[in-house]
Amino acid sequence: MKKTLFAFLFAMCGMVAVAQTPTDTVRHQVLFETNMGNIRVVLYNETPKHRDNFLRLVKSGYYNGTIFHRVIENFMIQGGDSTSRHAAFGEPAGGYSPDYTVPAEIVFPTYYHKRGALAAAREGDDVNPKWESSSAQFYIVYGKRMTDYQLDAVQAKLDLKTNNSVKLTPEQREMYYKKGGTPHLDGTYTVFGEVVEGMDVVEKIQKTPCDEHDRPFEDMKIIKAVVVK
């Protein structure tokens, strides 16, 4: 009887140990091979719906051959329209994403629009009050350095837009002052990763001359996107 009880307790302890095993904490990385150089991004586990959706698209080859169709100097570079790989020079691009959205996963103030942030594009507030993300379109922040006066003005606008729920922290203000970014998007767009290598490439892309639709005159092409970790 004692042996049986001991065996039962040992088995139960083993089950508890298995149940308490930590989940995988790997932060997956994606490499964009572009005609301007390579950009490597890390994806946040705290935004699992965006992480898994992005990984699925990358693995399917969705982004291969597409372009950064919207580029604004001192702001960001945007891609993710699969039809852009066929868009002739001068044609507007960026009007397509697969027909679904990803629920917002806004982890503010932990993740915000510092230079190098990877975030999901979305439709405007008037048609998208829940701030749900585009299924495929993303942007990488470049932004610009902000003065205290500019940050105060941004904060005033954020207060109005978010009913005083989004407050820039001292650490964020310091980052925007020293490195730059786009703080006016904080708390209303999902940031789901960041650049870990290749910000020099992002810088080159965001400086390229563009037409009236913000499409570069020379295609900034994603030759291939691959999961590297």
C-alpha cells in the first residue's frame, strides 16, 4: 500500500512539474533582404496574434517581391501589399491586404513608436474604432528627434484622442528627444516588434525621392523575407 501511494504521489509530482514548465520564450526574428540591404526585426511575444500572423505570412512567401509602397522622410516606410510586386512605375500601390483584420494588441507604455519600431498599419478611426490592424501591411518607424515643446504638443493631442489614457513616460520622452520616433501614434497602433539590425537601410529607404502618392521613384523592393530564428 505504501509503495502504491508513493508511486502515485511521484507520478502526480511529475505531472505538476510538466504543467509548470515555462512556455517557449524565444523571440522570433525575420530578415528582410531588400535591394538596399538587409533589415532584421525581432517580434514581441507580448503581441502573439500579430507575431503569429506575421510569421505565417513570411513563411508563405507573401512579402517576397513586394515593395515599400509608402515612404515618408522623417516618418516611416510601409509595405505589405502583395499586389505591389506587379505595380508598374508610377502606379499607386498599397490598396490591398488579405480580407481580415488582427485585433489590436497595444502594449503601451512598454512598446511605443521609437525609431526602429515595427508596427501594423490600419484603417482610420472613423471606420475602425477598435483600432484593429491590417492583416499584412506594416510600417517601420524612422521619425525625427523631438523637442520638449513638440512632445508637449503631441501629448495634448494624445490626451484628446485617448481621453487622457495615453501618457508619455519620462523614459519615452528622453528616447524621442535623443533618438527620435513618431509619438503621435502611441497607444493607438499596435507595435509588435523592432529593428535589431539594418537601421542604416531604413534610413536610406526613407530618404529616397517619392511621387505625390509617397511611392519611391525607384522601387524599394523586399527581395525575400525569411524567418531566421
